[in-house]
Amino acid sequence: CRPRGYTRVAVKYCAIFVLTAITLLCKEQGILLLPLLLALEIPNFRSRPIKESVLFVVYTCVCTGLLIYARLWVIDFKPPTFRREDNPFSFTTGLSRVYSLSYLASLNSLLVVAPCWLCFDWAMGCLPLIHDISDPRILAVMCFFFFLAGLFHKGIIQGDFEIFLSLCFIIIPFLLCLNIFVRVGFVVGERNLYLSVAD
């Protein structure tokens, strides 16, 4: 009975790796499937043996690392090149970068909730950068982070699994679009924005 259980776990882990690799061939956000699965398993760690939980964490980290390496190998370990006109937000530095990218995150969250202000191309200065804290758009950023902190408190600290699940499905697939980890060639990409809510 025990070897059969191990075989089932091995098949499940291999299937997860293969399916994640296939999604990575279709869209770069596919790499975030493994961290998403890891985040969704966190509430179950208390009810499982510690060995099984540690094995899943190590497996997810190793597989994510292997897939990132493979993806970088395909593009010859060189980042893609974009012009400043494509996405001026990714070329800013200092506090202006923090303000502007925070505003971009709040705008993206607004577009997920109320998609009434869509544009086929947000490049070429369609959205001006925020250079100092006196910009009135900072109020939108503050409201966004206040609301997000409330959701995190309810979902993680108070243990509301539905809110935690919703946050994972909305935030994790969108991480690559935030210009934090990698530079992207768009300001607001609705095709990436609605991937997480299309499931």
C-alpha cells in the first residue's frame, strides 16, 4: 500500500511539472503556476505531516528554479530590450519609480473590478509618471494599499480561506506585469490583467 501511495505522489508531482512547462511555452506567466500552488497549499500545512509539507516546498522551489533557468536559456540569458516610449514606468528611478509603479498597481486593480476605462495601447505617455507626493493620484495609491491591507488581514490573519484564495489568484499571476522582477514592454496589458480572473 505504501509504494502505491509514493507512486501516486510522484505521478502528481511529475504532472504538475510537465503542465507548468507547457504553460510556460504559451505565456511567461505560466512560471507562476508553481508559486500559486504553493500559496494555495499553505493553509493545509498544519494538517499534513511536516515531511510532506517540506517536500512540497522544496519541490516547488527546485522546479520553479529549473523552469526559470530553461526560460532564460531560451532567450540566451539576455533581457528583452524595450524603448522608453513603450513603457516609461519601467525606466524611472528612485521615489518616482515607487510612486508610479504603486499607482499602476492601483489602476490595474481598478480595471479588474471596473473595466470601464480600457485602452488598446497605454504607451507613448498615455499615463503620466508621478514625480512627487503632491500628485493627487497618490490618494488612489493610499486607498489601494489600505484596502489591500484589509484584505490580507481578513484572508491571512483571520483565516478567511475564500479571500485568501481570491488574493492568490489575482496577485500571483500578475506579479510579472508589475515591472518589479522583470521589465515589461507595456504599461497596462489587459490581456495579462484578465488572465487571473478568467479562471
